[in-house]
Amino acid sequence: MRTYTADQWVLFFFFYCLCGWLWESCYVSARQRRWVNRGFLHGPLLPIYGFGAIIILIFTLPVRTHTAALYVCGTAAATLLEYVTGAVMERLFKVRYWDYSNQKLNLNGYICLSSSIAWGFFSILLVRVIHPPVERLVLDIPAALTAPLTLALMAAFGADVMQSVRAALDLRAMLEKLTEENEELRRLARRAEIISAFAEDDLQKFRDRTQVERILLRDRLKAERQERAEARAERKLRREERYAQAVRTLSEAKLSALENVAAALESCRDKLADGTQAAAQKREELDAAVRRLRERQAAVRARTAGSYRPALRILRGNPSAAANHQYGDAMESLRRIAEARRDD
């Protein structure tokens, strides 16, 4: 096995990051029928491929002449990396950037048998076919240029990572915020149902008015019928307008539901009899619930279309990204807004 310098390992890393980005972006773009800047970063790099290639090379180059050992070592190293990376990213950002849950013999959706088998064959392809010319290319770079080139690439990479992590954290914060709002709305709606002495038919009407998703579905179907009626030439010009409308639709639906719940709670409060300690305590509880609802309304009104953009960039670059059940409704809301920003 040839010994590489630290700078040469770094150059190998960036080269395979670029190759991975080219492969994934072209593949996903062909499937989506539109250009997709694939991956977590803004730039043309997919670190999972760079780290994967480096780990495979480290584990397999000592046995590069033994095909069976090369296959086993490559499979084990790449599978371990894929599992750890997927689990850590979901824990940090609340988003699963790839999901094998629908594949047979998968482990927590992070890895699966078919993917691991493919990693083994890729390891043979990498070590025997791809890496030798890449090795010659990197080793031919003059030593005087290797260090400056490495530093420049690492500086650009570091800046991109910081910006992308910030965007991923924005996505996590948005998911948590939307989920918290939905849970608060459901919790207060249930309280209003219990406290209210509505007749059954009035209660059903109340529930219908406070179902955010039903309001969203109605508005979405209306928007889709309007979109199909537009000429293709006009659609690109109207993209930002559709995006803004999608954000307004989400906000208006949630504000409508919050207002209906608040009105129901205020009605219950006003009907309480005066003079008893129990009634006074219940009135204070309802006042506190109404105040929380008004605070939620103010937060929703203050949220601008621009606040969604960092989160939507992550979703556009990872169209198969998923969130666990806890954040499922919030992720679906963001997907509808992201869909409105697509180029036709």
C-alpha cells in the first residue's frame, strides 16, 4: 500500500465528494425531471461520498489484491459509516436525509441489505478501477501547490458547512415550531370541546372549523385547479407569487383555526356563573388559554415568507428526506410550500 500525505488524502476526499455530487444530482434530477442540487451543502460536494471513499480506501487498500477480503472490508466500512451518519444527522436536525424503511432487511431505515451489497461491489470498482487514475492525478500535482490548494478547498468547505448547518438548524427549528403550534391548537381545541356545552351538531361544526388540514386541503385543491388553467409560459413568472400564496394559505388557515378556538373558549368563559371559587378558577384557566392563543396568532402573523427559505432549500436538495411521526404534519406543510416554489 502506498503511503499518502495528509494533503493528498484531503484532495482525494474532495475529488470523491465532487464525483458523488455529480452522480446523485444527475440521477435525482433525471427522476424528478428538474434540476436538483443534491445534498446537504450548498456547493457541488457530497461529503458522505468523500468520507465513504476515504474509509473504504483506508480499510481495503491493504487487501486490494484479495477480492473477497476487499469486498467484505468495503461493505463493513461503508455500511457502518452510512448508519452512523444517518442516525447522527436525524438526531441533530430531526430530519432523515435518506430512508430505507421500505426496503427489505433494513436496520432502522438507515441501512439495508441491498445497499450494503452495492457498497461491496462499489468498493471493488473504486479500488481496482477508479482510484488508480485518480491517484496518479493527485500525485502528479506539484508539492508546492498541494498545500495551498488543500487550504483553499478546506476554507471553502468549512464556510459551506457552517452555512448549511445553519440552514439545517433552521429547518429543525421550523419543524419544532410548526409542530408545537399544531399540538397547542389540538390541545386547546380538545379543552374547548370538553368545557363547551355544545349540541352534537354544533360540536361537529366547531371541529370542522378548527381542522387546519381540512382548510389547507380545500385551499390547495383550489390553487391546483387555478394552476392547471395557467399557461406554461406564465408559470415561471408566477412561481414566487405561488410561494407567497402558499405561505399565506398556511398562515391564514392556522389563524382561522386559532380564532375559532379562542372564540369558543371566550364564549365558555363568559357563560360561567359568578360568585363561586370554582367558577373564578375556571375563568382564570380560560383567560390563560386565550392569552396563549393570542400569542400564537401574533407569532404566526409575524412569520414572513423569507423565514421558510433556508428550510425549503434543504428539502429541495433532499426530495426523499423524511421526518418521524412527531414532525410529520409540519414536514408535510413545508413540502406543500416547497412544491409551490418549483419551476415547471
